[in-house]
Amino acid sequence: MKPKKLLGLEYWVKHWYRHGLWFDHYSQLLQKTAALSPQGLQVFQNQRLQQLVREAYRDIPYYRDLFSNLKLKPEAIQSAADLKKLPYLTKALVVANFDKLVSRKRRNFLCKVAKTSGTTGSPAQFVRSFEAINFENAAAWRQWRLKDKPGTRRITLRGEVVVPMRQSEPPFWRFNPTNQELLMCGFHLNDQTAEAYLRQILDFQPQILSAYPSNAYALARYFQRHKISYQLKAVFTSSEVLSPQVRQFIEETFQTRVYDWYGQAERVAAIAHCAKGTYHIQEDYSLVELMPKGPNFEIAGTHLFNAVMPLIRYRTGDVAKVNPEQTCDCGSHFRTVESIDGRDCDFIVTPEGYHISAANHIFHGVAHVLEGQLYQEDMTCLIIKVVAGSGFTEEDRNRLIRNARENTSEKMRILVEEVDHIPRSSNGKFQSIVNRLSDLNADEVGTESIALALG
């Protein structure tokens, strides 16, 4: 079955945003900074930080007020060590001060707004400049070039809704000719559709897989279940926690290495696998602080390439494990991280057997939700728990229901439940999805779906 081409304008625009005017410039810059000595890297970081602080003080009301209250001038911040003179920035502060954190001078029609519910469950939005989007993609391509290059046939199996959720027959994919990419819809991959997916993949003959860890794992299970041997050049994962067990299973199935990337919508920190498979903080991407939190460290960061909405000392809420004895012989001077304990992630399982791990899009466009969580203990019903703000209306409730039904299943009953507080997990973290289907028998849920629901 020949994949359909993606001729829609949105995909050409997306490609242009990612590979725009600044992409080559930043690609070349990042190749140079990766080879800097520790001293050279520190000089580079300090120069970028000083420029960022000067522009933030000049253009951003929030930072002008902050510096005034602290009786500081921009010149007080000369290096990463000086950042301790400033308080941490949190998602709650961003939500409360959004308008004061965005540069009116620099914001234009080319800027994009990223929306997320994130680790705390509080909805927030972040403005990215066209230049910053180019930089982000250049940073990602630096890692991808370990095994990938533009034009290499690749499959993307992430959270995009590639075809309508109500569609029940293949194709569940579209072809993007700009970079020889087959976009496959992860929501439709289940026991009934797996054979069509495998047939299309074998026909397409990709060399690279880019996916959520859960989707790559599910795909690997189907290859094993159907006793199909297939070798990839590399698998690139991101956006979910990659466990050692899942990584090993994917690598053994596709006879290759998995390269993981940690980031977030705020773009304040990036941590990526090197050629040796070790996590390294991308020190030329942002200034990353590791804040002691029990035996591990919370990740905070200051991004260096987004002047339209600078985030200085932003606490992500994500936790990393650091081993002081860890070394890597890849040649990089970037600090190493043993593992990343990101957001707690579960899955919504639909009556059709679709597994859905991304909850953020359900809350998009709903302005009066302070916290939101998806809760499931019945295959036919999804409960959206919300801590509602003062402006929460019936239209907000209906918008949530429409969003959920559009992005899950028309067969599911959707309920919105207003609550005073959403409890945290045993480790103090917010869970955007809570799935209680593990109480059911595997036969009731489907072996593939229940395995995914249990992570």
C-alpha cells in the first residue's frame, strides 16, 4: 500500500519553521560549541547569559520589576554562578505573569505558542520565536546525526493525530515528502490494526524510527509477536521516561541502539544520549542547575536562545539521578546524568484497544482549569478531574468533553468532575493520567493494551 503524500499546507509550514533561516547557522554553531574545552564552553555560556539578561531587563516587564525589587542591575549577572542572586521561576509564576513575561517588542506573527499541562498539572503556555524553533531543531538534529541525516527514510510514531480518531480502516499514516518521513498514528496501533502497520513498514523499508518510548515498545512487541525480524539503523525516543527494560527490549527487537532525548515545552533543559549511550546535559543549549532533592536532583534551567519569552532559573519539577563516579569516553565535556525520572505517565485505553499517553491536548483551549487529570477505571468511561478556576463555565466543561471525545473514542462516555484538590502520587509528583484498569483481567482489556497500561 503506497503511503499518501502530505500535501497539506500545515506540514510544509512545520518543515519551514524547523528548517528555516536560522537552522544552518545554529547547526554550524552547535557543532563548534560541542568541541569547546570546558573553559571555552564557560566563556560561551557567560556571553549568551549576559546578552539574555540585558535583553530581558530591557524588554520584559517581569524581569525589570524583579531586578528593581532586588536592587540589581543586569551587570550583576555575569556568569552562571551569579544566577543564585535571582529566585527560581515556577510554572505558577508563569501562569500568573504570562503577559509580563513576553516581549511585546519581539513577539510577532512568526512566534508559536506551546501549551502544556506539565508535571504540576497546571495549564501554561510558552511563546517561542521563529529563531528559537530553528535552534531547537538544530539541537535535535545534532543528536540525530549520530545515525541519521536528512533524506533518510524514517518513521515517526509519536502523539500526532495523523488521521481522524474515528477512522477504523488503514491507512493510519501519511507520507511527508520533505524529509522522506512516514508519519504513523500511534493512537490507532492495536491488535486489530498491527498487521496493516507492519505490512506498510516492511513496504516502506525505513532505517530510522522516531517515537515515544511506549509506541516504540508496542511496535517492537508486534514485530516479535508476528515473528518478523527487522533491523533499523537507530531508534530515537523522547517525551516519555525511557526505562532500562523498555530500552533493552526495543534494542534487541530492532537490532540497534536507542538514543533518548529529554526536553520539555519550556525548552529550559535538554539531556541526550551520546554515541556511547550515556545521557549528557546539553550545556550549550541552556544553563542547567541540578537542585538536590532527596537522593536525586530536580532539573532547573535557563534557556539561552529565546528572547521573546526568557525563562531564567525555571524549575521543571522533573528529577534526575546523578552518579558522581560516572564517566563517558565519547569525548564530550558535557556533564553526565545516570537517568531521568520525568513525569509519571500512564495510558488511557479505549474500547477499541487504542492506548493514549498524551493528555495535554485535551486541555488545550480551556482557560479556567487550574489542574486537570484523566482518570479511568472502566473501559467505556473516562473521567476528567478538574480543579476549576473562578471563570470556569459550562462552555469550558463542554469544550473538555469535545476535546476528549475527539482525541480518544466516540464510544467512550466522558465525564467532567470538579474537585477541590488532585492528590499527588507517593513520591509527591502529579499524574496527568491515572489508569485503574490493572484490576481487570488481561482478557478484558486485551494483552497488548493492558501491558501498555501497566507501563
